[in-house]
Amino acid sequence: MKTVYIITMLITALLMLTLPLCAKNNIDRLPVSALPTENVQAVDTDETVKVKLTDSNEVINISLKDYLFGVVAAEMPALYEKEALKAQAVVAYTYYILKKDSNSGSDYDISDDFTTDQSFITVEKAREKWGDGADEFENKIRSAIDEVFGKRVLYSGKPAYTVYHAISFGVTENAVDVWGNEYPYLVSVDSSFDKLEKNYLSKNTFTAEELKNAMSPFVSITNTTENQITDIVRTNAGGVKSANISGVSVSGQDIRKALSLRSSNFEVSFADGVYTFDVKGYGHSVGMSQYGAHYLAMQGKNYKEILEHYYTGCTVE
């Protein structure tokens, strides 16, 4: 029994190392459509944050530190290096400043909807999920937040749009290639060490009928006996920008979402009526790679160096 217990604990620890509490940050976080063009002032660090919980449609009021704790706990594995957790706290705070400003006039400052805002988990739920490691992990994340509390990522004196993802393709994407919105600091940078992450590669298979049904919002596929995915166009970073499916051009992001692929960097093969997608990375690959932050921290980089690597031309103040 003791051997089984030890093995179980090791497996649990490995899962916590590679997955955040809420494995949602890997879906595309949509670009903010109306980012402020003027300087946005830092929020009062003593303020109360109004967070909308999408499942219950409830708005809760919590301290800024508890909000940042909930984002870091939900978005990044607690076993990651402390400097990576500090980097995550800074980008979470910077992102919050922008969203609070854009949500001005609403009954909440930010939601836990990962497709538009940031994932969030309450302290109680985080501790429940961590089990016996709750005290250690909570103390580690709170300490990381305390050390960077109030720090922001700035570009030309303005808060940057600090998007992030789990694992890059080995190089990050230019935002303009993914969303059509150009940000001078969200450009392609090296993150080749992401290829060391054990979940860097993934595979998805679909029968021709399954592909037809999944892609029906974008294209009507009538021929299920031959390969219908051709003429793949890629970004410089390797993501699929578009592909021809049954005569219709479909964006790589739409294909990814329709098929629930881990990223838009995929190769497609077709044999015996089955499509196989070999996928690299996890997430949209724009901005900070969370695994990349962890790796750089293991190499001795501090949170500022990590952030300035992923957000070109930005400073941390």
C-alpha cells in the first residue's frame, strides 16, 4: 500500500507541475477591441475588485491581492519557479488595469471568462484542489505577489496588453498574424526551450464525418472520401493562418476552435477516412509563454528579464 501511495503522490505532483488549476488559459484569449489610447493610471492597490463569476453570474468583491492570487493560482502551475509566478502576477495585474478601464460603467471590473479576461479561482477552491500541498502553494504564490505588488508592464508609459499562453510553438507569434491587431511589443521572439515541455506535442484524430460536423459552421463538406484540407498558409512562427477546406478558406484560429486543438500550429494527414492533426504548443502563442517563463526562471532569469524578453520594448515599473 505504501508503494501505491508514493506512486500516486508522484503522479499528482507531476500533473500539478504541468497543468494550472483551471486549464483554460490555453484557449485563445480574444484581443481587447477598445484598448485605451491614453495613459491608464495604476489602480489603488488597496481597492476592492469586483469579479464576475460566469458560472453563477454573481459579482463578488475581493481584495486586489486575493484577486491576483486567484488568477495566478488558476493560470499557472504552483510548482513553477517563483520568478515565473512573479511574472504571471505582474501580467495579471497589468491586464486587470486595462480591463477595469474598458469595463468602466459595468457592474464589475473583470470576469473569470478566460476567453475575454483571465481565469480566476477563489482561495477556498484553490486550497481544496491542492489538498495536502495547500499551505505550501498558497504561501508561495502570496509571497510572489507580495514581491511584485503594484508592478506593471509598460510600453511608452502605457500599460501593455499582456496576453499569455501555456506553451509556444518554439517561437511566439506576432499578434497581427493571429488577430489582425498590431501591437509593437507583441512580436515574435525565441522560446525554443518550450519544445522541452512534455506536453509540447499532441495529436487529434477525426473521422471524415466528425470533421464535416465540426466544421459545419464554416464550410459545407460534401465529399468525405478524399482529403478536403489543402493549401495551408502559415505565419512566420509556424501557426496555420488559413487553409482551404472543401474550396473555402478558413482561418487557422477557427479550425483550432472548431476542433478543440491545443494550438493553431498543426500538420494534417488523411488516410482511411481519418484526419490526423499533429499539434505543436498549447495556446495562441502570443506574448508570454508560461512554460517559457518557468524555464527562464530555472536558468536564473528574474521576473523583469522574463517579461522584457516576451514583451519587446516594454519595461516593468
